[in-house]
Amino acid sequence: MGIRRRSRELAVQALFYMDISKNDSQETVELFCDNFVHSKNAIPFFLELVNGVIDNRSEIDSIIERFSSHWKIGRMACVDRNIMRIAVYELLFCNDIPAKVSINEAIDIGKKFGTEESGAFINGILDSVSIALEKEKINIEVKANKTN
């Protein structure tokens, strides 16, 4: 498994935990790292993803809701919404990662950690977000967080 894939999977797990516990403090991020991140190479990208999602969650969530048909973010499966949060963060801020890579990674991670329907659900929303970004139909104020 590549370093970025490992970072993404860890970020999904950390964001899932923070979502369920309703605690996205830096202490929680550090505690997660101390207990579950065993690859030092995975830490920089993991931290960029987790902190980027935390810092831009409301904007990311409104983008996801905008492109999901009649689904509020709170009604989505916790795993699916956190996978999509990471992918939308990547689409918005990680210019070195092609959109197709971010989307395919999200789909694969959704299939691994989600339900049978997760891959298709994630694909549908992220593909719509990607197309809107290409056509510059997403004009939202977001703040980038580079922790590495």
C-alpha cells in the first residue's frame, strides 16, 4: 500500500472517530497519531488531510450537500461522509493530485470501509463536484491548511 493511500485510510479512521465523539481537537488528533499512526512517512499527508477537513468542514459539507440528491450530510453514513470530506478537500486544495486519483481513492476506500453501495454513492457525488470545479461553478470561500 502506498504512503498516500495509508494516510487517507488513517484520515478516514481519525475523522470517523472525531465525528462520532464530536471532538475534533488537536489533542484528539495527537492521541490518534500516538496510538494508530505507525508509519512516520504517512504522518505529513495524514495531518494535512485531517486538519484541512477540520478547518474547512462547513464549506466542504455544503459542497457535498449541494451535489447529493436530497441527502443532508447528517443523514449520510459516517464513513461515507468522511471519505467524501477528504476527497473534496483534495479536489479543492491538492493541486498536485489529479481529480480522478482523488475520486478513485475515495471509491476504493469506500468499498473497503463502507457498505456495498458506498462506492457508487461516493462516485456519484464526487464526480459531480469535480465537474462543477472544472466548470468553475463552485465559488466558495475556503481556507487552506498546510501542516507539513
